[in-house]
Amino acid sequence: MRTWIWIAAAALVASGVACGGHVSGIGIGGSAGGVGIGAAVGEPDPYVKEIDAWHARRIERLTREDGWLSLIGLHPMAAGTHRLGSADDNDIVMSERAPAHLGTFVIANDSTVTFTAADGIAATHDGKPVTSIALRTDTMHDGPTEIKVGTVRFFVIDRPGSLYLRVKDTDNPTRQHFAGIDRFPVDKRWQVEARLDPYDPPQERRIPNIVGFEEVVQCPGALVFSRGGKEYRLEPVSADAEEWFIVFGDATSGKETYGGGRFVYVPTPGPDGRTVIDFNKSYNPPCVFTEYATCPLPHSGNVLPFPIDAGEKSWGEGH
């Protein structure tokens, strides 16, 4: 399945389908080097230090107990009763680290989800034992409801209109053996000024997803920046008062970087419509590390025709 995801994602970017969270080199929190703009010889460049510190925080989030490296399963669930556990006679067959028969999910036609633990199973929620509990999904207020059994934890996500069981394991070998992510050298020239071209009213965009569905988002506008005397545009897939989230592809996609594009957060444009896109903070989507994530892909307007030699490179075998 992982091979299929890589090929599909790379093909999507290569064909312009993209609105417009085993390494050599860097260890966890290590510096990727970079330009010494404004720094005296022999002194660490303040900007490089800033980006290294940002990347160290990114790695800390990625490697925490419930981070993306702990993800071991994603199971679609329709209405009805679903038995789950590691034994082959379950409707949802989980990792061998889970109990043979863990319990059951009952999903009503209104998408209400109830989990009931099997006899003898020590399941907890928020540190308290549970035998039967109604579960909130990740799209609900204060959701999702997370259930823990040993090192395994699971909860329900809604993507959109389809329910999935997401399963994590703190002892997942991917997390236990993670050594870091290789990066391009930090280069301040990839910190580019951009201006907002607002859409009034916001325009609708359809964002493809690695698992095959599309999500409709409202784009407030495009960020316009210059490179080589030409202007280029990137559109966010989500926007709030503090940050805009952008999924983009470029000429490195499927080569030095992941075929399904990369992510970057940008400060929300100020009253003057200006902001900065710092491509040194470009990072891999979760699908780089696991086949069980549901990552958005860049739409056609967010695939840049030149290489962005900044931020994280791809990860895994061959990198």
C-alpha cells in the first residue's frame, strides 16, 4: 500500500493535480547548515539558529507518544457492529500488539459511535477505566475521544462523511528507530515576501486527498511572490487569524522531496496585505512516514514549476 501511495501522489503532482504535520545527514534537532548572512566568521548565523530551533520543535512534535510516527492503522467503518482486535476473526484486524479481541464498535445510522470493551480488557479514557462509552469524532467539539489499551490508542475520525478508526502505538518501530529528517541547507533567500490578492467573495476550491476523496474549502485569496522576475501564486487550504496553511508542490517533488508535495504555514497577511513565506520551514506531510495518514495534496494552482531547494527532503528508504 505504501508503494501505491507514493506512485499515486507523485503522479498527481506530475500531472498538475494539486487550494492555490533511515536518514543520511541530519539527526534530531541537528543543523542543516546554511548561509551566513549577516553573521561574523565563526559565529552561528542567527537566522540559521532560528530555523534549526523551529525544526527541533517540529521533530519533538513528530516523535512524541501520540505523534505521527506512532500511527499503525486506519480502518474505514460503515454503520453496524464491528469487532476489533489482532485476531483474524475480527471485523477490524489491528496490529499484533493489540489484544486478540479488544471489543466492539457500534455505529448507528446517524454516525453515533459506541465502543464496548471485551471482558478482561483494561481500556481507559483520560486515565479512567471504561467498559462502554460514546465516542466523539475529531470533527466534534472536544473530540476525538481517545481509548487506550496498553501501548495502543485509538479514536474515530471523520473524512468528510466517512468514518475511520485511527490506531496508534507508542512502541511502533517507526517511532522507536526514527533518527531524523534530512534537509536542504538553510538559505535566507528562500524567505520571500508575498502580497495578498484577496478574493471577494472567497473562492471555492476542491482539495484532493491521498485516500481518494476531495474536500471543498473556501480560499480567501492567493499569496503572490516574485522569483526570477516572474510572479507566482499560492493559495491556502485553511486560514485563521494567525496562520494560513499551504500545501504546495515544486520541481523537487518526487525527487529530493515527497511526490505528494509539502506543507508550510504562513503568518496571516497584515492590514497592508503583506506576509512572508519562509520555505525553509517547508515540511513533510504525515504520509511520508506512514501509509495510514489522510494527507491533502496540492491542487494544480499550487504546483510551482521551479525547485524549492529549502526545507525538509523526503524520508525513508532511498533517502
